[in-house]
Amino acid sequence: MVKLVPNGPDIAPLGVGTWSWGDSLFWQYGKDYGASDVQQAFDASLAAGVSFFDTAEVYGLGKSEELLGQFIQGTATPVVVATKYFPLPWRFNTQAVADALTASLKRLQLPMVALYQVHWPFDFLMGQKTLMNALADEVKQGRIQSIGVSNYSASQMHQAHSYLAERGIPLAVNQVQYSLLHRKIESNGVLSAAKELGMTILAYSPLAQGLVTGKYTVETYQPPTGARRIDPRFNQNGLRKIEPVISVLKEVGQCHDKTPAQVALNWLMGQGDVVPIPGAKNAQQAEQNAGALGWSMMPEEQEKIRAVTTPWL
């Protein structure tokens, strides 16, 4: 288990990202899948020991939080919830933070959340110090257990950490894009800053939106749909570039009876204080993700994967 902050919640070393739950703008919710599918993803995750769910007020314009809230009401299994505050330009005082949290808690049907994160490091009129103090107030009031940020640079992490330290509160996480095809946090100082500050990295898009699963190949090329259609990594040239990576993931997977996706997630967990939060739109995807838990690859296998993905540092 991973402890986010002292005296705070323990979470499994793997979570579930719920951006696709209720979102029809970027994803195909309501068309390719619906509420019953994501309910099954929720149930399958819990059955596999994955009980940490990450959502946000903007996912599906609140629908993701609503769905998660409904599902939690229907289970006796303890669930750890993280959600996010979006620093919109017109949110310029501490009351705006309190109001946004109140609305999220109402949708989630919860009295408090384990982790409340700032979705992007925008300042606008409020400023980071005011924002961090507003979040610290909510910790003191017991409506959030721990504070996190998302998409913050190393210097922004240090700044937020120092503001919270003045209130005697740790900064728990930075949620950032991190996958074998997006390893920039290793080279831009974010990963080392997290280790220095005692923070956890929540890795979103840890499967590179499915690219590392081996599902997308040049041989079986179909123009992608949804959010992937505007991503050049999914065109034929992009898929050709990642062939050596998929080959190594398959090779390592064969030694452990694991899929390329499970190997990719396990590699991220092996970096220390990194919790991947892959999405799951149905039970099959949730079960597949959970297969990353409970085993370890050899150091030489980790190194082989590290070497073949250096172009993405």
C-alpha cells in the first residue's frame, strides 16, 4: 500500500482514472459504452483489490463524480476518492474553493474526500498562496484529508509545498502524464522534486491512451476515433515508431504470463512512489489493469524497457 500523507489514507499502488466516465466530449460515453459498463468497471476494480478512484469536477461536467458517488453508495467496500478543483478565471477568492468542494462532495455523496487536487497550475486573480491557504482551511475543517496538485512543474511543486508547509500541511501528490511513451518527468525535474519533497506521483495516461497495449498496429491500422483521432501518435508513422517498444513489452510479458499493458503499468510502479491511474470503461479493462499488481519484473527487464523507451524522455 502507498501512504499519501502521514495519518492519511492508504491507497493501492494502482488506481482508476475516471475521465471517460460520463464524458461524451472527448470519449464516446453514451455511444460506445454507458453507465452499466462503468459500473462493471467499478465493481471489477474493487473485486481485484483496486479501491482508489480519481475523478474531477470537469470530467463529464460533473457526471463522473455523480456516477462514482452512486456506485460508492451501492458497495460496502471502503473506497478512496480523489477529485480535482479547476482554477477557472472567475474563481478569485477562497469562497470559490469552498463552493467548488461543496458541489463535488454533493455529487460524490460524501462528507469528505481523501485527496483534493488543483487540476492545473493557473493563477489568474487568486494566486497560489491564497489557493493553498484555502485548501489548508478545508483540511483543518475535515472536508479533505490531503492536498495535491496536477500538471505542476518542479518549481511550482516547490512553491505550493512551501505555502502549505507554513500551515503545517504536506503536499501529497502531483498528478502528471507519465508513461513509457511520455517519460518527461524523469528529465524535467518533476520526478526528482517529488522524491525530494516526499510526494507521490499519480501517473495519468499511463498506457499512453492504449498505445502500449499492442492493440494499435500498422498491420491492423484503422483511423482512430474520439480523442485519439487528433493525436499524431496514432497515425501509421507514429505506430511504426513504437514497434520496438511493443516488442520488448511482449517479450517481458511472456516471461511472466502478462500482457504488454500489464508490463507497462508494472514498470511505472517499479519507479518508486508512482501510482498509475489507467482508465477503465468496462470490467474487462479493469481486470486487465489489475493484472499489473502482485508481481515484479527482474532488474534487467526493467533496464531493457528503460533503454528502448529513452527516445521518449
